[in-house]
Amino acid sequence: QVQLVESGGGLVQPGGSLRLSCAASGISFRRYAMAWYRQAPGKQRELVTTITSSGTTNYADSVKGRFTISRDNAKNTVYLQMNSLKPEDTAVYYCNAEHDLLNIDYWGQGTQVTVSS
């Protein structure tokens, strides 16, 4: 059974930091590209950042320089370090795993991030 379990969300003041984690089980983690998406109320889900199985990263313009994605293949975990948070970063953040070759992907249940004073 495949599971992606996000954690680390919460309430933070503008300018603060949070670190999200996504622990994967039931998949060959090294063979998957990992990504973080987010969905704000009333908006479509958007891609925040990706990291390939080889470690190449990509970021949405809105988070470049503030967010950092990383992965620990030994722990089957992907992280999202979020710094200099803004109110517009408020959203439910979802972890996604996409197989390198096969048309297979999985989603986590999401974790709420709220940036407010």
C-alpha cells in the first residue's frame, strides 16, 4: 500500500519559516521524482517545486529564493524548507510522487500552512 504522509504545517507569522516533510512508503522512492503542490482557497492547485530522482530541482517563480526542496533517499522522505513566508503562501500543501518512467503518480493528503499575523 502506497502512502505519502505530509507533516510540518501550521500557523506562522509573515517572515517566518516552516519545514514540511513527506514520508513515502510502499514505493521505490529512488525511482520517483517528488514535488510539492499547493492549493489556496478558491484557487486551482499549483506546482510549487520539483526534485528529480537524480536531484535536479525546479521552482515556481513565486517561491524562488525562499523555498528549498530536498530529498533523503535513505529515509524515503522529501522536505520543503520555506523561509520568508508571506500571507499569499497560505494554502494546503500536497506531496506528489511521479515515477521516472511509468505513468504512475501518488498524492499525499495535504498539510495546511497558514501565514498570518
